Amino acid sequence: MDIVILLFDDFEPLDAIGPYQVLGHLPGATVRFVSAGEKGVVADSIGGMRLDVPTGRADVEGCDVLLVPGGHGTRPLMTDAALLDWLRRTHATTRFTTSVCTGALLLGAAGLLDGLAATTHWAAAGELAAHGATYLPERVVRQGRIVTAAGISAGIDMALHLAALLTDETTARAIQLHAEYDPAPPFDSGSWAKASPAVRERIRQLG
């Protein structure tokens, strides 16, 4: 099973690494990081992590699963005609095409979400709708072969959902146990609907 995770400058690290942690434990799976351009070093959106990606998109003609993370770096790629064409061609080969956070905007820009329900980071809901998708404020949304996840941490949920689809629920549950993914956050402020006005204002200040 060939799983490709697209990387680019200013990607959101947990968008990619969370699903990598889950999907890398699927029996018989190989997970590859692939650069959106030429192979080489890409930097995360926080600025402290740099990854040497040995494979460029030109080296990939297809895969079983394609995962597109989000981050600030998605915005310039939304007008990259060659990348969008690659996304369309690769999607034609996959069992599942997936996104995390604003990675959904790249799927939308490629025309893969036309007429579908999808999710993304709450702050990008309007942009997603502009690309022909119906935004749903859910952690994970599946529409046939396309599976989208909400912001950042939701990529782990999406990957576990995908693990069950690719293998079986017991295997997915075992991977969850291995990761000890049993969320018990100290605050109940993980969605726009739950956040107080003060918290909403602070996130605007933080950018």
C-alpha cells in the first residue's frame, strides 16, 4: 500500500506528522513524503523544522492514498497550474484522496471538491465554499474516495478513520492504542462554537 503525503514550504507540521504516525503502522503500508515541487528541503509553518524530502512530485505517477496537509503554504500553490494538474492525475489513481486543514483548499482549487461536502480549518470555511464545496463543521467528512479533516489535530482522527477503511476497525483501534490517543484536553475550547469571545479575540491577535 503506497501512501503519499505531499509537503511544501510553510506546511502545518501536525497535519502531516499526525497522520504519518497512524498510517505508518498499517500492515504492508509504505508512507512517502513527496515535495510539491522539486525534491529538497521544505520548512514547516512554525519555522523551526526543516525536512529533507528525497522525492519530488514528478517522481510520483500514482498512489493508493494521497494526503494533502494544510498550512500557510497552501495559498501560493492554489494558483500553481502544474501542481493542480498533478493532483487531478494522482487522484485518478487513488483509493482515497485526503486532506487535513487547509489542504482541502488545494483539493478544491484542483476541482476535486465540486458539489461535495467537505471540511477544513474553521478559519478557511468561506474559502472552501468558494471552490464549490459545501463546508461542514465536522472533524472528518467522507464523500466516496475523498476524505477531508478539519484543522490540524483532526488529521489524527481522519487517519484512524482511513485506517479502518483500508484494513478493519480492530486494526485501527490497535493503532489508536499504540499511539495512546485518548484525548482529555485541559480546556474545552477546541472549536469555534465552544470558544469564548475572549479566546476568539486572542486567536485573532496571535494570527
